[in-house]
Amino acid sequence: MDENKVDITKYPEGLHYLAQNLMLPLPPANLPEDMPQEQKDAIILQQKEYIVNMLVGTLVRQ
Amino acid sequence: MTNEELRAYRTKLFRDAGSMKVKPDRIPNMSFCVTWKILDAGYKLTEAMNDYTIMEKVVREHQEKYEFDALFEHGVRNVIRLPLALGGLTYNIDDEAGAVSYVDNALCDLDELDELIADPNKFFWEKGMAKKYPMWADKTVGVEDMQKVIMEFGAFSQYNMKMLKVLPEEYGLPTNTAPSQPPYQGLDFLFNTILGIKGLSMAMRRCPDKVEEAVHVLNELYLTPSLKALEAMPDGPFMDACFDYDITLLCNSILNNKQFERFLWPDLKAMLDLLEKKGKTTRLFMEGDNKRFWEYFADYKPGTIVMHADQDDVFELKKALPNVAIMGGMKLETLGRGTKEECLSLTKKLCDELGSEGGYIFSENAMVSYKNDCNPENLKAVCDFVREYRP
């Protein structure tokens, strides 16, 4: 289990936690400059969750 | 020819053969060699599969030695480093025997199918991962372990991207398939990974409704996005690749016609119908003997399907399905154990009988994997013949 006691093997808690804590190779988001920061953060987090989910999907299939 | 001209020439060979409208200048030849090329280059399987620098040398040597028109695989098929980063062992690799085998470790028992159907993402995350990775099962996995996987994924992507640049630029080789989301079929996922061969066979008999539901939820997750992406693509062929799409199926090998019609055909048909409507060409590889399913493909427009035959008799296939382009036919038993004369005789017969009017792509009839699958001298003679011959 992770040092912060978040059980990353649980879904969706693990997905949220990994998306927030992994260093992921994300392409530039290209979001409009005038978009509120909160909204930008939400979009980026969503992209991160997509990547983590895809990665776990690949690990399950491999 | 410059490498760019050679790439364009080779792409056109495949496109002409697949379209069945134009007889290509000559018959294109696609390598269906996978792990065999590692052994042929003098490396152990574990050496090349664990080191992308060695794998690059293997792929380069394979192309330099035999001069194919395209490679089905460039060292990215068995990505053993990815599961290894998390302590999982999906493949058994025997360097002594030169053999790789996939561990048939089912992720789901029949009594867990309801959980899979209710939420496949949750099931994969909590149960699938635990069955494959001991540190997931005992909950010792941490962020740093997953970070290692991300690093491995990065290294793999870098290798893949490098080869996708090296092969056209330095060897004039075309890309196999147009950019698309892999059309992963739910039933194949159940067969390969989730239930395994034995589990799926039992499930189709004991709880067919649940299999149907599982196929549906898996297709919603993987196949539907692929179909939507295909729908959004411009009509007509993508002329920068040998094919627009690639459908590889293994699960068909255990299905009878009734099961095929119920569990696989509806989604396969939806995909093929869409490809036909969009004017696109797919390579279709179905493992094993598929004569019992041929009738399902009889009405597709020429130019929709290039059928890469596995154990089927390609001459019989051509007669039964004149609307389908044929790929394959070079038997491994001949390539591996036959004489050079026997190989050349079969090659000539394939080219004459299947390719004299176009609609034929030369290739092996199964993935070339083991040392005895192929004699290098036979392969060299066959490749030289196909390159020079004009049926």
C-alpha cells in the first residue's frame, strides 16, 4: 500500500490518486488562456485519468 | 529509386492487390516473421526482448537480409518489459527451446462474470490486476511502482516511434495500417485474457446470455470508440499505408457456426459493413481453419477484405470467395523443412494461381515464431523469387 495509506488497488479511488500523483507524459493541453484555472485543472486531471486507465487496461491485456 | 520512391512503389503494390481493381506491377511480399527473426539474427529471445537496441538490430538485419515489401511486425508484439516492470510474468520464455508462450491465466471465473458485466473498468482494476500482478494482489504496490511502468511505456513508445521513422526513411518500407484505434473485439478479449480458452468454451455452454452481455459491455469499452473513429474518417483508402484497418481474431478457432453467429458475427459484420460503406480495405486474419465461416464474407464488395489465411487452403478459398483478396499461402512446414526447390515450386504456384490477375499478397500462412518454422536459405530464395517474378 502507498505511504499515504491510499489503497491504489481500489477503483475509482486508486485511479484518482494515481492520476494526481504520477508524472505522466501529457501533450500540451492548448486550453484557452481566459479559461478559469479550476476548469483547466479539471480538464487536465480528466486527461490524466484517461491515460492511467488506458495503462491499466494495457497491463491487464499484456 | 530513392527510399521515398520505393516506399510509395511498395505501398501501391499492396493497395493495387487489395483493391482487386488493378493488377500490381508485381506481387507484394509481407514478412509475417515474429520471434523467429530474433533467432535468425543469432540472439537469444530474452536478449532482444529485454533490450530495444538489440531488437532494432534484429529488425534491421531481417529487412537487409530478405528485402521484404513490408513487415507485419517490427519488434513490438511481445512487450515483456511492461508487465515485468510490475513484477508480472505474462510470457514464458524458453531460450533453450527458442520459444515464447503466453501464460493462459484467466482473469475471471465464471461466477465473477456478473461483476465484469456490471463494471468492467472496476473489475479490471481490482480483480484483473490482482490476478496478474502479485504486488497488486497483496496491496504492496505503490505510486513509485506505477511510475516504473510509465517509464517502461515511454521507452517502448520511443522504440516504436523510432522504428516507424527508420523503416520508411532508411528501407523504403510502408506503414502497415492507417492510423486507427485498434478494433479490439470483446469476444477475443474474453478468449485471450479474461476467461481463457477453457473458460470461454464452458461459459458459452453454461451461461450464453452472460457471454453475450460481457461481449456487449467490452465492445462498448473498446470496439464502439474504434467504430466511431472509423465513421469520422474521410471515405476512401488512406493511400499512405498498405491497409486501412487490421482485424486479427483468435477466438473464432473454438467457435462452431451457431456460436460464431451469436457471439462474434454481429460485431464483426458491423465493422466490415462500415469498412465497405467507407470504401476501406482491411486485412483480416482469423486463426485456424475457417472454411465453415467463408459464406459470411461472400457478399462484400471487392476491395473490402484482404483475407490472410492461416490453415485454410488458399486455392480453395480463392474459388469460394472471388470477391476477397488473398494473402498468405506460404506454408511453414515447407519453408522450415522443405527443400529450396519445394519452396520455390510452391511460391510459383501461389503467384501464378492467385496473383496472375492481381488480388494476391504473398506471405507466410502463420506467424513465423520458432527456429524450425523457417530455413533462412529457403526464405531468402523465396523472397528473391517473388521480387523478380511477374506472373
